[in-house]
Amino acid sequence: MARAMDESLDQAAYVALPQHPDDRPRVTRAHAALAQRHAMGSLLTVPLFADAQPIAALVFERSAGQLFDTAWALQVQNLASGLAPALRLLIEQERGVCSRAAAAWSRRWQALPPPRRRLCLAALPVAALLLTGLMLTPWQHDIAAPTQLEGRIQRAVVAPLDGYLKAVHVRAGDSVVAGQLLIELADDDLRLELRRRQTEVAQHEGAYGDAMARQDRSALVQAEARAAEARAQLGLIQAQLERTRIVAPFDALVIMGDLSQQLAAPLRRGELLFKLTPTRELRVMLQVDERDSERVRPGMQGAVTFAALPDKRYDLVLERVSPVARSDPGHLGFEAEARLLAAAPELMRPGMQGLAQLNAGQQPLYWLLSHRVLDWLRLQWWRWVG
């Protein structure tokens, strides 16, 4: 039956057996063999074409004495022409992506005129040679790493003593100058203690004068010792009173701390209040992927672009690579520290994030395209084979 279908498709016309006298002569050898083998009286094979390409064939059988006339054959052929596009669509859906791509290229190739085909065949060796040369050409290898801008120096401002928050003059994001008031602590208790200590000092100094007037040595020594102790306590209270006003130690940017909503809240000595960093002394912290850690060395140069300044590129040099891995959710890498080669512009602020590209030298293009896959295959081979 398949040979009978091929016989009809090769002739691009329906084939009837026995043939009608008015039909054009057809080759019917395969149909005759099929009819003889299965004892069929008459056969009709109608080809199905889609876009002038044969895709299938229909075979009809009848018992002896019932022939297929020309009108019936033409009617079946017309019906088959409407069935062919739907059948072709079903065939295409059953085929894989690679098979469909190959069929599309085959149709385009067949549609080319013979001169263009010969030209394409002659150009294949040249294209292969050019592709080989391109793959062997050294290209710049850059290692990409996410970055974050940090202050090179960070100063922690902590509560100098136990007390209560009285006033807050800055918060995170504010720029401050050296000596600017940052925060004030409640000093009512310290001022009362100061007046009490001042009174004690005055009393001991008066006792010292009385003892000197009486020329009482023992009372004089005791009064002098008590006055000295009272002065020391007074100096301590004065120092604590001065520390209730916290000022900026240098020109800086407040990168952490917002106590504006915590007025009158109790503070414990050593509690972190703010973090300051100089606005012009910045460093770039890179998160280098573990797969690139062996290729990253101090002294490498590169460039960084920040999300807030995507149109600008800043050169940097790598200064240090941490030997300790840092694990983040879904990512394992090593932290590296880099320095900007030029002075940080005013637009830069600590906390800005971006992407850095480190110059790792020249590598062939084939290596750049395949080294990730090859490394993964080596790891899988070691896992399953050893």
C-alpha cells in the first residue's frame, strides 16, 4: 500500500485501477500488485498536496465490478485539497523543534535557484575558515561582580553615659561638619549633682581656711584631702556634663541612625547612636563569584558603574581579596576591596550599588563561550564518575 501511495505521489495525480478510458495513462504497477495480493476489484489513490508539496495520500478500495469513475475521483481530489492544510498543521505540531527548523531550512534551500546554491556551497569553506579564526582570536576577558560603595573609614557614635534622649539634630543621610551638634542628652540630674559638688568644694575650702587660721595641722590635712576629692568629683561631673552634647568629630555623612522618633527614650552607655563616614574617602566592595575567585588578584584594574549613575564609568584598582567566603541566599562568593583611581564625585554616596568589570587579560573567544559549561561538566563528571 505504501508503494501504491508513492506511485501516486511521484506522478502528482490520482491513480485509478482499472483506469477509465477517458483518463490520461498512469503507471499502475504498484496498484496492480496491491490489487492482486489482496484480491481487490478496483483501487483509487488520491495525493494530498500543501504548498505544492506532497504530504500524504488516500487509498480507496472497492470490490470487483465497482469501478471509480473520473467524476468521483475529481470530487475526492477536491475534498482532499481542503484536507491537506489541516493535516499538514497536525504533522507540524507532532514534530520536534529541531525537525521543524531543519524542514524550514530545507524548504528555503530548495527554493534557491541553482546558481545561488553553488555560490553558497563555495562560500562554506571560507565561512568555516573565518569562524575558526574568530574563535581563536583573543578577546578581552572581563569578570563581572556586583558592588556596593562604602566609606573607607566608619566612626561609630555611641552613648557616653546612661541617660535620656533630649534632642536629635541629624539623622541618616545628613551631611555634617566637624564640631556640629549631633545629639543632646538630658542633663538636669547632672546639673543638680554639679551644684552639690560645687557646694562641697566650697565647704571643704572653708574648713581648710579655718584650720589654717587655727594652725591645726591634722584638721588642715583632712580639709585639704576632702577638698581635693570634692574637686575631682566636680571635674568628673563637668566632664560628664560636657559629654551630654555629642558633636561630629570630622566632616562626614551620617550613614546609619535615626533617633528623631525616640525623644525622651532611655539610653544605655555604649549604645550605638550613629555611624559616620567621610564623604570623600570611599571604597568599592565587590562580591566575586566563587567560580571566578581563582582569577581575581590584587592589582587588577577595571571599571564600575552604579545604578544611580548608569551613564558614568569610574576606573578602579583591586587592593585586597578576602580569603574567607561569604554566603548569601543563593550565592557564594568572596569579598574584594577596590579603590577608585579618581577622587569620588559629590554625587557618590555610601550604600550605592552597581556592577564592576575587572580586566582578567586576553582569552580566545571559544574559551569565553565555553569555559562555564566545561567547568560544570567537569564538576558533574567528578560527582558521578570520580
